[in-house]
Amino acid sequence: MVPAIILFAATYVLMLTFSKFRPYIALASGVLFILTGMLPASQIIGALDFNVLLMIGGTMGLVQLFIDSRMPERLADIIMDKVPNVQWAAVSLSLFAGVISAFVDNVATVLMIAPVAIEICKKLKTNPVPFIISIAVSSNLQGAATLVGDTTAIMLGSALDMSFLDFIWYQGKPGMFFMVELGACLSACIVYFVFRKEKSAIPKSGKMTEVTDMVPTVLLVGAIVLLIVASFLPFEMPAETNGLICFTLLIIGLIYNYAKNKNLDAIMGPLKAIDFETLGLLVGLFLMIGGISNMGVIDALAQGLAKLGAGNPFLMYTIIVWASVIISAFIDNIPYVATMIPVIAGIAVEMGIDSTALYFGLLSGATLGGNCTPIGASANITGIGILRKEGHEVSNGDFFKIGIPFTMAAIIPAYILIWILFGV
């Protein structure tokens, strides 16, 4: 086990130190696990989660078609036309970003909503920093609400063989969707308080963004509908069903886009929007985890954590939730969740308990922990980058005064409710 632990730990240190090269570091480490025999060639395919890779790639491409259609801007215009003042504009944009992020990648959500917020702030001559921070942290929160909302949700759903509806109703009880929405309601109160002095009226232009094409919206909604339909089918589906649904709809969208525009950019544009670095990072992580699992590291770690929990399921659950919050505040939650999913499976076996509360605690803690710091989530980094281009620097204090209370308002009720429903 020692060589596997050393290689795995060295990979993490390198990924933290050279964040721009994380996908290449992870892939190189995965190749080393194979070349050293720690991951046998016969286990390579089994180590890769193709359902996750296909879902992420397909959804990202569909999102770009959705953005290009200008439908998100139209939806934002409608919201702005209905709100009375700046305070409610901030709350509405935050909630709107959350709703979009439940079905669309967090970074893509920030990229869609942030320009609208920036434009409103320019017209009102108000500071856009708290607006963008609120949008970013709200996007992170809602990513855990549905099966397709975030990479970590997709990974967990695949590990537990969860359907789209399982995130809403699981084992006859309210699922992650309701945990997240409870947190969203309480955290909206935080945004309302932060903007308590912003009472300036919103000018009504009466103009709405013109949506150039409804097909991408139909495809994105269709992906959600088909994922739900697949949940109801009375027979067992292939493990890659959800990924094939998302990727097939992307192919349909690309064919339609090419037929409409008659140029190669109609295909290459959405394909370029797929974050191949994230996909490469996941491939590397899957290979690494397959390697350390084969070498017995996962089982040993599970046994160690089970002993730390002293045979107390609630203590174990508490450790997982709050350790996830702290760790994800400083490192990307994708590699962390990818590592912890098999560890939690081992802990549940070692302690002889149901794993549901531990898995849900992992997802909520790892997702929300990224809201504590400016570097804790890709959406935060994206939002800060947008502000920097507009000439606004974001201090740690600016972020903390929204991110930390937002996180606490969201994680504490989820922490309590998950245990009441699935732990007791």
C-alpha cells in the first residue's frame, strides 16, 4: 500500500501547487498507476465511470447551445421587469442563478447570469461585487439539488445508481432536492440582509432580449424529462443510460445547429464549450482511485475512519459533513468527492450501517464548503475573474461576509434534516 499512498498523496500536492495543470497531473498519475502494475490492465475499463463522463460532456454541450439561443438572458429580463428595487433584484438574481444551476453546470450559470447583473449595476451605478458573489455561491448551493446539477452530484448519483427522481424522493423520503431547497430559502434571507440598504428603484426599459432559437431550450428540457422517464422504466437499464441520454441529445443539437447555420462552427462551437480538462481530470482520478482501491488503501482508510467514529454512526456522519466543509473550502470538491465515495462505501460496511446519510452528508458538505472561500469552487473563481475584468478587485473580506453566513445558513439545516431522515 505504501507506494500507492505516496503516489496518491504526491499527486494531490502537485494538483494543489500547480492548479492550472491539474488534469495533466491527474492523467500522468493514472498512467503511473497502470505502468507500475498498481492498476492492472484488466481493471482499467472498470475503473472509468463512463456514465459520469458522458453526462458531463453532453450537458456542457447542450448548455452552450442554450446560452447561444439567449434564452437565459430573456429569463433574466423577465425577472428584472418584475422586481421593485435593487435589494429584490439581488435576491431574485441569486435565486434565479440557483434554479438554473440545478440543471446547468455552476460555471456556465455564472457566465450566463453575471453579465446581466453587471449591466444592471452599471445602470444603477452600484457596486457589482456583492451581486456576483451572491450569484456564484447560490450556483454552488443548487448544484447538489438534482442529478445533473453538478459534477459531484453526477458522481454520487452514479455511485449509488440513483435516478433523477431519486434526488427528489429517495427510499420513500424527501431527497437531496429538499435539503438543498431548505438551505436555499434560508440563505436567500442572508442575501436579503446583505442588500438591506439597497432600496433604489429598478428602471423599466420594457425591452426583452430576443430568443433566436427555441430548439436548444427544448433539448435541455428534454434531457431532464428523459432522465425522469428513465427513472420510471420497469426494467433495469444499462449503467450508462443517463450519460447516453445527455450525449445523444447533444448530437441531435449539433446536427440541427449545422443544418441551420451550414458551417463547421455550428458544431465546433458547442464542442469547444465542453470542458475537456475537467473530463481529463476525472479520467485521471478514476484511474488513481482504481489503483489505490486495488492496492487496499481504500479499505484501510475506511477501517481507520470507522475507528475514529468509535462505532458511533452520528459521530461518523458529523465528521464526514464538517470535514467535507473545511476541506472543500480550500481544494476542488471534484477530486475530494471522487476519493471519498469508495471510502464511505467501505466505512458503511466496516460499521455495518446504511450509507445513505454518509453519502448525502458528503455531497452537502463538499458542495457547500466551496462557498466559504474565494478559491473553494470554480464558480467563485469565475465570478471573481469577471469582476476583475470589469475593474473590481474582490477582497477576502468582501467574499467572507457573504460566503460564510450563506454556507452556515445552508449547511446547518441540511446537516440536521439528513440525519433525521436517513440517520436515525
